[in-house]
Amino acid sequence: MPNWGLLSISSKSMKSVTVSFRLPYHTQWGQSLLVCGAEPVLGSWNVKKGLLLSPHHQGIELIWTGSMPVHAGFTSEYSYYLVDDQRNVLRWEMGEKRTLLVPEGVNDGEVLEFYDLWQTGSDTLPFRNAFKDVIFRRSRSLDIERPLAAVHPKLDVDDSVFVHFKICCPNIEEDSTVYVIGSSSKLGQWKIQNALKLSYAGKIALETGSNRELSLNSSKGPSRYIFLSDGMMREMPWRGAGMAIPMFSVRSEDDLGVGEFLDLKLLVDWAVESGFHLVQLLPINDTSVHGMWWDSYPYSSLSVFALHPLYLRVQALSDHIPDDIKQDILKAKEELNKKDVDYEATMATKLSIAKRMFAREKDLILNSSSFQKFFSENEEWLKPYAAFCFLRDFFETSDHSQWGRFSNFSEEKLEKLTAKDSLQYEIICFHYYVQFHLHSQLLEAAEYARKRRVVLKGDLPIGVDRNSVDTWVYPNLFRMNTSTGAPPDYFDKNGQNWGFPTYNWEEMSKDNYAWWRARLTQMAKYFTAYRIDHILGFFRIWELPEHAMTGLVGKFRPSIPLSKEELEREGIWDFDCLSKPYVRQEFLEERFGDSWPLIASNFFNACGKDRYEFKEECNTEKKIAAKVKTLTEKSLLGNDDKSRRDLFDLIKNIVLIKDPEDPTKFYPRFNLEDTSSFNDLDDHSKNVLRRLYYDYYFHRQEDLWLRNALKTLPVLLNSSDMMACGEDLGLIPSCVHPVMQELGLVGLRIQRMPSEPDLEFGIPSQYSYMTVCAPSCHDCSTLRAWWEEDEERRRRYFKAVVGTDKLPPSRCAPEVVHFILRQHVEAPSMWAIFPLQDLLALKEEYTSRPATEETINDPTNPKHYWRYRVHMTLESLMKDKGLKTTIKDLVSGSGRSYPRLEEADVPEIQAENSDAEKKQVINGVPKERVAVSV
């Protein structure tokens, strides 16, 4: 820990003082608070041996206190923990550890009291590097004038009390100072010129909370020192604005068919001149799994560490590109300058040029000190990635189960594959070369954004492709017989199946989630903020069997299932009937018409009067799809899409899902009341299953999911200094938002997807501060397309949000866009972030492209082609002063700008008008009122 310059302790100066702790915190029955720290008297960070605090009520507050004797000069870091009766940790504080320093000059028997507030993740946000190193980056460092608590004034009488004020003001302007003013003469009598100046104490523990009343009695006793932590400076919370665009969607005059990392510099310039503090991207990791346009899906990572070659600027590979390659680049620029991204052609062109330049400069680059530094810092993931790429191309598949003796990864095999004397070493080095240049180009753009005080926000995908480097190297971290998705929600009424294997969290916990920590460390090299994709997955994940193709018939993991005994107690007995597809002849006739006998003979076996069951070779969705394809190729089926959908519906016509690992456990199928299997049950069974359904999905899991999130999310947040935002859309358990608030995770609010179940449209003015608000996102239609696609919804919006029965305009004109964007910039949300498409809609001339063409993703289509490109170049947008002025006026007019504290020449401040008023008693003076002023 840092050396604060305290004198060393000698046996002659050893004095005993009492240190006491005081913290207000409301606990539940069976919960307690304790202090744990670095020194043995505080448990040496073993919570079981920490100092247990005792509670007492003070008004409406529950105060926890405890004390211990220490010697003068005692120093220790410490933190507060919420524990159960066995001292198992239930909660712990976020942010920096606190530091306790006992001054050398204290006398025997004197008392030091630390008045603290519980430190939550929300309190630590101003100290994330998005704020301290970017937005509020200082040209000079603040000097620490004296160590916190290393102050020993001479107290005149035995019952004197010294109060040490501490307040957090992380975003203070460089030419500003913090003062304490109050009604007593020692605090200036409300005159700023006589106020008590506070000194900077360095990176202190950050605390916030309600104002406190400090009552000190005047009874005789030892001298006391009160170290009063008074939370954050009370002022209007800072709010910012930003814009969002996928990297591939950016268009510039220098790019080669797709947005490139170096385009970010110009994008940052445009953001700054438009009043924005943040640029948000989609995932940028390599997704080259299939070698075709399917790889345009940015959330299906081949590697969670490697960057995507798609974003490489080949012109920047060297200062000495030969003329023939330059001509080929110019020709390719013309061919690839299309309305949308041609993924396959762009990838082929860039890799071809990169290989030609590698052949010319490989020795120069690979022997350079900058490459050697990059290699040494990234070797752990870079070598497996390069080996995987070689094997993928050699075997012509990324399915590593098809790689023979290389199917099972080992360090020994890796060393042979990447050895300098191997035949494939040059191929291995080519992948090193591409990643080195991608890293250099992205790092250049990231450093430029920091210098311009713009936060670069990345995206952390919830999953990885099952045929990826990570599943090859770390197979024990994944449940390869399962698939990740989401239950039915706004995005898709049938649920989603993303195809990623779910995580083996139990295995990941054994090394304290090292894989996740490494991911965040890597991201932090480039980004100062990030979006956690599908944050619900850290509470629970929607797990599907690997053989499923759709997303409906899944279960939450972890979850508490319905046991066979529980169901039997409720009078439910026929588990086979409830857990197997319910197929009657009339269902086949309704769906397939005259073709039903053909369907029945190929896919079903008869099992009783008018009842059918799926054949073994057709009893999963993947098997059905394969059989339908075969029959279509033989011209036995006309409409294969409809036949497949109808058969999928039938195989999902169940009420209970049997656990594949334990046949005595069951899970209610999502929306089970929509099935004919449920509708044909007796009333008693319906009532029981309906009640158990709602209990499973909305009640019994809450505590389990809360505990699960508190195991994993703090590890992620503590792995880097980035600001973390969570995508909390969809079916949200009630435990999610309190945990996000406690951990300092910023949520997401999309107006058309309100978190309140009884609303159709969110009200931005009612959003909480710890949120990002946006009119749309990459997973839904743009604002313009949404407005124009549904007349009835448009009318409902006008009535609910605008408050009028007038007919809304049918076209989403710039005036409509301006109105909706203004709602968002004026919202209380910490961030208002707008897709670039919605910003361009502020100007008529940019609305010539059909709105439906500006959609980035269609969540209902698992094979969507992610290829949208902005139809304007960044250079042309930079020249458009009108648009930049319109956006900047929206942002600055709402108060979303860099904080500029207004100077006010006010010699005296009346106590009754002070927003920062608080009550104190110092040296027996009753009800001292103190204000904090900058």
C-alpha cells in the first residue's frame, strides 16, 4: 500500500488508542455487518475473523458500531461486509478499499471515530476511467497536500472534539476549490471568504447517502477525533450524450467497402462537434467461423480476444506499399463502394492484400520491437488463435471435433503447431501480423478518442460460437450439449436460439472467473466503457438442448425445477403425456390438409386411437429439418418452410419439459397455456399447472438468481476501470434492477420497450438516473421505420406520450424526430445515446433512403445478413454544419454537456437557501449548520 509518510513506530512511542466504526445500514433478520481489513486485528482479509459490529436504532436508522484498541501509527485498509449468522458474505462494498491511518501524536486513551456510509457500485462510477481519464481528464494531477487522517491538531481540553470533513467531488473543475461553510465562526458564519478550505486527499474511498445528523454530547471524557465521510458533492448529477453505430456501418472516403478502425478518428471529430461525449460500437472481435457472409453476425465470436480482419485498413499496413498493390486497392475501393457491405468480397480483398504485404515486410515487422512487445503481451491468446485459424483452413471447417488428433487441445500440440521450424510457421505468423496491425490501428483510434475527451464504448457478447478458439482451448468452461437463447419477448414471440453453448459457471468459479477477467482486461486496452450484452445471462440463462433450432422449449439455468414429488402432491401424475408432444390426427389434417398421410407416414408412429408420436429419427427439431429437406429434394413436399414450421409447432406441443440429466425434475414450457396439450387437460390440472408456471417464472427463482449475479458480476466490474452498462431488456426478474443499482451498472431504456409491464411506451422524463435512454437500438427498426410501419400504434403513441387525440403525421418528418430526441436528451438518464440513423433523420435530405433499409438486425431471423452501411461519408457529415448545430443545440440545451460551473459573486449564503445544508454539533455548540461550496 502507499507510503503516506508516517513516522515509524518505536517501542518508546507505542500508545494505545480506541478506533470505533459507525455505519448506518438496514439489515434483514439474521444479517450482520462486520469490518474486515489487511491487519490481523481486522482479520487479515479473512471475513470469518473480522470485527463484528453491533446494531442500535437511532430514529429511523439502524446504526452499526464497533471498536477496537490499536497503537499510534496503526495503518490498515478495510471494508464493510454484510454477513449471515455463519459469517458467510452476502454483500460487500464496491470500489476502492478504505484506508485507516492513526496519527503518531495521539495520546493514550484518545478515541478516533470513523463515520462511514456503505459504498455501492453507483458511488464508484465517477472514478471509472470513462470519467476520470476521459471526460474529466485533467491537464495536471491534483497534489495530495496531506494524508487522510494523518492530521493531529492540539486539542485544548479533554472533552474537545476534532471533526475531519471529507467529501467526494471527483468532477471538480481544475481552477476550483472545495470549502466548508457554516454558521459558527470556525466555519465562516456563512461567508465564503471565511470558509474552511478542504485539501485534496487523493483517491479516497467514495461514499454517498442521505445527509446525517452528528450529535456529540459534552460529557467529560477522552478527546475524540471524528472522521466524517459525507458522500458526494450535492449538485445536479452529470448527464452526457453519445451516438451509436456498428463499426461495419461507417462509411468514409478512405475505407475499403466497410468501416475501419482508423475511421473512428473522424467519427470522434464529428461526435465532438455535435456535442457528444461517447461513441458506441457493436462487438469487433473476429467471427470468421464459416468463411462466408454468415460471419457478418458480430455476436458469434471465433475468439473473444482477436480483432476482426474486416476492420483492417490495408493502406496503413506500410509506408512503402508498391504501386501495383496501390492500384489494386483503388480498383477494389470502386468495386466495394456499394450500398451495403459485401462481406465475402471485402474479406477476400483485404486478406489478399494483407498476404501480399506480409510477404514483402514480414521480417521487418516480426523483428520490430513494437511487434515483440505486442506478442509478449498477447501470446497467451494469440498463439492458440493463429493455430486455430491454420487448422480451420487446413481441415476446411472450424468444427474442431472434425480435426482428428487436433480435436483435443493441449499445450504440447500448440507448441508444435506454432514452432519456428514447422512447415506452417509462416501461415501462423501471418495471423500474428494481421492481429498486430489491427491492434495498432484500434489503439491509435482509442488514444485519439481519449485525447478528445470522447468515451469509446465497446460491446461484450454474452456467448461464443460453439466452433471457436475458446471452446477448443477451454472446453471445460462450456456446456457443449446445450445452446443459449432467450424466451419469447418483444424481439421475437417464439423466443431466440443463438446457438452458443452455455457456460459452466461452476468450473469458471474455480479460478475466480479468469477467462472473463482476461476478456475485460483485453477490452480495456481500447475502450473506456462497455455494454454487457444480455446482462440477464449473469443472473440466469435461457438454456436449450443442442438439438433445438428455435428458442421456445428451454429452461432457465440455474433454476429450481418442479420435482416429481411436488407435482404428485398436487395431483399431477401423467408425466409422459405432459412431457411428450401431444399429436392427434385432427391436428395433422388441419395443418397439412391432403398431405397429412404423407407427413404421418414419414414423421410419426401411431400410438393409440387418433394419436401419434414422433419417430426416433424425427424426434428433434434438427432431425425434422434434415428429413424435410430430404423429402423436398425428392419433390415429395412442396412448401418445405411451412412444413418445417408446422412440424416444429407440433414437437413443441408439450406442457412440461423433462430435465435431460434428472428424469424426476420438470420445467413448465413457456406460454404453456397456448398449447392444445394444456387446453385438453381437466380443470384441476390446468389450475395447478398454471399456478406452478407463474411460480417458476416469476417467484421461486428470485433469490437464487440474485445470489448467482452477485457471484459473477462483481468479478467483471472489478476486472477493469471501464464504465459498465447492462442490456436489461426482455423478461426482467424483479431482482435485476436492485442488483444493477447496487453494483453501479447502468441500465438501458428503449421507449418502445418499457420496463413497466403495464405501459406500451416508456416515458423518458420518468427514467431513473442510472440508465442509458435511446429511441431505438441495433436489435429493432430505426425510429423512422418504427413510426411509419404501424398507423394504429402511431396514434396510441401520440395520445399516450404527446397527450393529444389529434392525428399524428403519417411520415416521420424531421420535426417528429426532433420532438422524440428532445424527450430523450431531457430525460434524467445519465446517458442519452442515439443510433446514427436516428440522428440523420433530423435532416430531410438524409431521409431519401427507405427507412426499412436502415435496420441493422432482425432478431427473428437467425441467418440475418449484418451489412447496413450509412449512405453518407463521414467527410460529408463533417461539412454539414447545419446538422451538427441542430444536434449540438439539442444536447447543450438539455444540460448534457461538459460541466461548466457558473461563477457567482455571492458574499454570503443564507442557511435556509443552502441545498448542501447539514447539521453538526462541534465542541458542545448545538445544531451547527454547515454547507459545502465550490
